[in-house]
Amino acid sequence: MARLSTELNRYFFEEVTAAQVSLKEVLALAGERTFGFLFVLLALPSALPIPAPGYSVPFGIVMFLLAVQLIAGRTRPWLPESWSHKQFDLPSVQKIVKAGIPWLRRLEAVSKPRITPVCTSLPGRTVLGIAIALMSISMMIPIPGTNTLPAMGIFVTGFGLLDDDGAISLGGLVLCVMGGILTTLILTFGYEAVKAGLSFLSGGRL
């Protein structure tokens, strides 16, 4: 099976010719593969340090539903057919994929099946599902700073699921915890106050 970075590059830059792509087409890329593929793909727009308006809420909703299914022990993802008609401009998708491929290739270079119970056992998948569900909720909050780090956590956790790499998924969980702490601070004290505090701690580099 081809690497995810190779498949995304081939599909969005060689095969798609329409001006827009639907969520159904994006989800079809997963084929027979696991939840991990979908988490990586759907978290990518919000995890990148580039503007991607309009993705966090709809993709956050989809990932929340997928996470609930992961917690429930499903082995195959399911989504309502009505959701499949959501359209996205191809140039915007290509921009996101192009920016994300280098990050995917870095993970692909070190990824291999290890500590597999984290990704394959029911307790492990339940913990991962809970973390992804919480980060999906954070992504849907319309406040600056509450979507990028949570999306990165989902992206890395999902990549570990994709390759049954428990070490990478555990690294994703660390990012999810950090994302949860940041979101809690922002909701408690406000974005500007948290930003000022982080800037102070970093010596004014933020």
C-alpha cells in the first residue's frame, strides 16, 4: 500500500480535475483502512500553520463522531450520507495538502508497528478516542488558539493509529493534553491574557 503522502499528492494533484472536491471524495480515500487515515486527513487543515478558514468546525464535527465510534469499539467508520455533499475548493485543498506532505513524510520516515496494544486494544483505542473527541470539541470553539494545537494532537495520534505505531500515538496524546490545557486557559482567562502570559514566559519571542 502506498504511503499516505504519495496517495494524497497523486489524488489531489493528478487525478482530481473538478473545481471542487466533496467530503465524500475525501472520505473515499480511506478505502478499507482504519480510523487513523480519516483523523490524519481531517485534522490536517487545522494542524498546519497556514490560514484554513471553514475547516475546523465541519471537520471537528466529523472527527468527534468518528471518535465516539472508536470509543464504542467499532472497527469500521460510519458517517451520515447527508454530510458527504459538503464541497471544498480544490486550490485550497491543494494548498493544504502541499503544506502538509513534508510533515507526513517526517512521520512516515520513523513510523513502524510498535507498542501496538495502544492502537489495537479496546482500552487503548478508548483512551485515544476520548482524547480525540475532546480535541475535536476544542477545534469547534470559535476562539483563536483553541484549534491548532488540538488538531496537531489529533493528526499525530491518528497517524499512529494508521500505522499501529503506539509510540507515535502516545506522542499525539501528549499534544492532546497540551492542547486541552491551552484551551482551558484560554476559556478561563481569555486569549489575549494567555497570549501575553506565554509571551512573557518566552522572553517576548511570541
